[in-house]
Amino acid sequence: MKRVRSTLQISPLRCITLATCFFAASGLAMAQDQDAQTQQILDGIQNGERVQIQLPDPEEQLPLDELRKFTEVFSRIKAAYVEEVSDRKLLESAIKGMLSDLDPHSTYLAPKDYEQLEESTSGEFGGLGIEVGMENGFVKVIAPIDDTPAQKAGVQAGDLIIKLGEKPVKGMSLEEAVKLMRGKPGTVLTLTIMRDGENGPIEIDVTRDVIKVTSIKSRMMENGYGYVRITQFQAETGRQFRQALSGLEEEYGGDLDGLIIDVRNNPGGVLQAAVETADALLDEGLIVYTEGRIQSSRLRFSAKAGDVMEGTPIVVLINGGSASASEILAGALQDHGRAVIMGTKSFGKGSVQTVIPLDETHAIKMTTARYFTPDGRSIQATGIKPDIVVRPAELTELDGQPFFTEADLSGHLQGDNEVDDRTEQDDNSETQASAAERDYQLRSALNLLKGMNILNRRDQGKNQ
């Protein structure tokens, strides 16, 4: 609806009345502006001029019909609900409903909820050890956290929880479901879940425990190739990531030949931690930016000079459980051409939530912005698409006899390196046997790094 401008010829008395109403409706914060407008109206009338008044846009005013409906519903519940409900309870439920209806990540934080939010970002809390969201009224597992009861019991990313114990999840808020999942360590909660590929619901018993999330895990995979697993982005993750890289180089005794960063099933966490991790691997340029309606939600994060790996080839592993901060890291390294992204498409949580205190004990967590990668790609609902798609698979060694070769022929000519080659073949057979028990995506990443290094060495040899 267009803004209406009306031209009125009014008397001084009516002008004073109108100016007073206009001032009262606008609020004290606009007092000085309204005083100036009122004075202009008075001066215009005294001078016999025609006065123009800009009427408010009806679409920007509070909808009176909807307010009447709200008060009507409120009074009907107070009068006729099967049990008596306090005004405080009804108003709090109305606030929760306003926020939860916006998107799955906006919510009202009562004192206990706010404490749990702080616990999850600090790295220690009680419960099952899963990151969850809502989908079609059910609780969806975004990712189980490494080394937690949920992961050990077999809960997988993408599982849809339909019952918690004997209580159906349908109709619960996310906060109510989380409260049921948390409890005294040692107690058992049965999760009834729906999973792709299963004919019907399956039940998984999970024993609650104190969840202590280790943000960074690292190890040498093979001589010269490092592996860093980021389970969740916490306040100290950026610093711990740099320490892990230094530790791997110290263990190897020099610069690494390649690095694998594993953020599969990493549900995200602290934005600044993802920025610091990406900054460690970039020399310059934009890492991520956010766009929202208010100025404070429009942020830009750029890398400082200095790549701690000095151009070492990197592969980042992602999957459908990689969300939020994980996608920021993967997107930044992908757009800058700093890493090859491998695995399957990420979760697609590209929104920013801001915790806004209401008083000393209550707050709201509200979506205030969207993430964008350096190239301007929105992560929201689209996720990060890997450069190389590698789906999960189980490695199995094929049964069969080894190939018959020249070395097996009786009386063959002796090769110069025949003894060394036989030893190497034995070592490779042991390596392949152990690889059969390993992660297929991880092995694919390692093989890619090896291939990249072979080509790099050949290029360097040609340039010499």
C-alpha cells in the first residue's frame, strides 16, 4: 500500500488538538522531531498557509484485528481451558510461539536454557551428545558428537527421532525435547528413530553421561601427511588448531606434505572460532560476511597475512552433518582455492543467531543475519557442495590369488632391485589390509594428497 499524503485546511484549535495527538502517539524518543513538526503546523496556520500532513502507512501500524483475536484467544483459554493457567504462563507461551514460528533456530531462553547454551559453547554439558534441530515436528539429528554416548550407541546424522522414551516427539518444542534428552549420568533413554534405508522405526538405548567435547584431535596418518579432526567450534578452537598443526610438524620433523581437515558431523559452534581457523590457512582476503536488517548484523571478517602451512596441499572432508561454522570454514577455503573440498553436500545452516538479553535471567536467541562465503554464495538451505563427491563406503579386500609375475618364473633374469621390490610389495600388502578397515572417504582424501604431491614434484623437477 502506498503512503498516503493528505492536504488539510484546518483551524488553529483543531491544529493544536491534532498536534497533541500526533505527539502522544509517537513516543518520547521522537519528542524533539515532533515538537519541530508541531511548530511548523502552527506557523503555517498562523500564516494562512495550506498545511500538508503525512499520514502513517497502514501496513506499518499494529494490526488491530489480530490484536483483538489475540486477546479473545487469551480470554477464552483463561475461562475455559480444562486446567487453570496463569497469565504469566500464557504470556511466556505466546513469546515462545512467536519465536519458534519464525525458523527452527529462534527460541526463547529461560534461565536454565541460557545456562545450557553457555555449557554447549564452553565444551562440557550433560546429556546424550547429539546436535539436533526440528523437521516436520520431529527432532532431527544434525550430528552425533565424537566419543559421546549417542555416537557409541549408533545414532547417525539424519536420524529422525519420533519418540523419547515413551513420549512421542510430535507436538513438542525443541526445548522440551532437549530437556528430556538431558538427565542424570548413568540413566538410559530409549530413542525411537526413523532412518533412511530402514523399513520401520528402530530403537536405540543411549546411556546419559557428562559430555566433554574435545574440539581438536590430530595425528599423523602416514609419513608426511597430517590429519586434524574438528568436532565442534568452541571458543578455543582457533588456538588449538594452530597448536595441533605445530605438533604434527614437530612430530614429522619438518613441513607436512599434506593436511586433511575433517569436519564431518561437526554441527558448528562459535563463529569467531571458524574465522580464526580459516585465518590460519589464508594469507589475505575475505573469510565470511553476514547480511541482516540492522547495522550490527552486517559484519565482514578478513584474513590477516600469514599462512601457517605455507601452501601445503589441504583436503577438507564434509558431509550432511557439517553445519554452520563448519560450512564457513569449508566455503572460505573453497572460494580462495586453498583446499579441495571432498565428501558429500553439507547441512546448509547459513543463518546467524544472536542472543539478546531481556533481563538478568531471560533472553531470546533470534536469527538476525545470513552467512555468505567470500564469493557471495549463501549457505542457507543450499550448503557447501564438495569439489569431489565421495560417498561413505566400506572397504573390503577382494578374495583371490596374487598375480603371477616374471619374478615367479623359474630361471628368470635377476632384476637389479628385485629383493627391495619384494619387500616393498609385502609392506604394501599390509598397508592395503589395514586400509580395508579404514574410512573410505579419509583414504580417498589421503590418496588425493599423494597425487597432488607427485604432480607438484614433477613440476618442480621440470622448472629446475
